[in-house]
Amino acid sequence: MNPADFAPEHFGWAFADGVATITLNRPDRKNPLTFESYAELRDAFRALVYAREVKVVIVTGAGGNFSSGGDVHEIIGPLTEMAMPELLAFTRMTGDLVKAMRACPQPIVAAIDGVCVGAGAIMAMASDLRLATPAAKTAFLFTRVGLAGCDMGACAMLPRIIGQGRAAELLYTGRVMTAEEGERWGFHNRLVAAEALMSEAQALAAELAAGPTFAHGITKTQLSTEWAVSIETAIEMEAQAQAICMATNDFRRAFEAFAAKRRPVFEGD
């Protein structure tokens, strides 16, 4: 991927100053996902592993909504006609999008307004940080279409973000989590006015992009991988990870800047 000239077909892309912005861009239908957009998003996040120029990713939606999830006519309808092997191929592909988001080293900031449901809620959940407006309405509404709440990693990830009981309520009922609930429960990092959403997301992304981005990638890896290990193993993993970071030039730059009483300029190596 060359982020400067990357031109995806099924979502918007902008890149400047180390920050890539992905915009789900079908505002007339509240930015639903299709078979094609799932696959292209998955492939883009996979490619970001090798795009060192990209330091941070913002994910947002156009037209005052984040995403209405899988398109009813273009995805859900065709799924009812598929055999089990085809269905499994589809559910594995959607899960691969979440895997790719978690595996890319860049922090992902979700900027959420309006409708954020189904697979849209999953993309928000799979992001590292979430800013939302008071109008944000998030729902894991799989049960509303006769499916289980265990979709794209929701049963593993959502309880870790908001707690087991709250996650169970949302996944069993499919009800909307209001913006205020989302902030109080720790799903949203903070709420911002709709007119300030993108400027706040860009300011947060710029702050992260100016930091030690190699080390940010290590932090993201450890946040993901330490879910499934003992405390003893986690401490050893972090000892090794931190030793790797101590061998970077950014660590030396930070010390030299501190000694000279100036702000460090990190370069991600």
C-alpha cells in the first residue's frame, strides 16, 4: 500500500501527516457494509501492517451516521439462500476484518455519530479508542434478525470493554446503548459535540502520530495478546516487549530531549 495514492472502491480514504482516515461512505443508506466493502476493508487493514508511513487510523461514517451494519438487501437477503459452506466462508471473512483491525500496528480511533449498529458496532468495538457524539446509538442487534450475539468476536471483546453483565444484556436483547451509557460504561472514551467530532478525532490522532509509534504498535499487540495469558506470562511478555522498545532510537531520543529540557521528536524507529 502506498497511502498517498491508495484509492479504494468501496469506502473513502484520506491520508495526511501520518493519519489515514477511512470513511464508510453510503450516507443515503446510513453507510451499510456489503460483501465487497467487508473484503476491501479487511485487505486494507492487512496492508497497513506494512505501511509504515501510516501512524494512526481514523474510522468514521459519512452523513451523520457511523454504519447501519450489513446491508439488508445486499447481504442478509442473499445469505438466506446460501448453503452452510458458503455461510461459513462469509462469517470467517467478516471475522477476518476484526482480526485485521486488531493485527495492524496502528492505533485505530473510531469517530462515531448517529447509527452504529450490527457490523458497524463491531468495527467500533474493534477500534482502540472511540469518540462519540451525544446522538450516537450503538446496538449489537444480531438477535433482532434471529442470530446469536456471538458475531465477529463480540462475546470475547465486548465484555472486556464494558463488563460481562452489560455485554450480556446488549447481546441478548439487541437494544440500543445510548451515548451516555456508552461513555459511563467505558465503551466511548468521551463524548464530543457533533460539529467537533472530526476535529477532536484528528487532534487525538495527531497526538498519537507524534508519539513513539513503534512503541504504540507494541502496546497494541500486548493489549490484544495478554487477554488470554496468566499474569506471570503477561509480565514476562511485557519484559521482552519493553526491552525491544528500549533498543529503539525513539527511546534514546526521549532521553536526550529530557536531558536537554526540550520536547522529544519521535520518528517511529
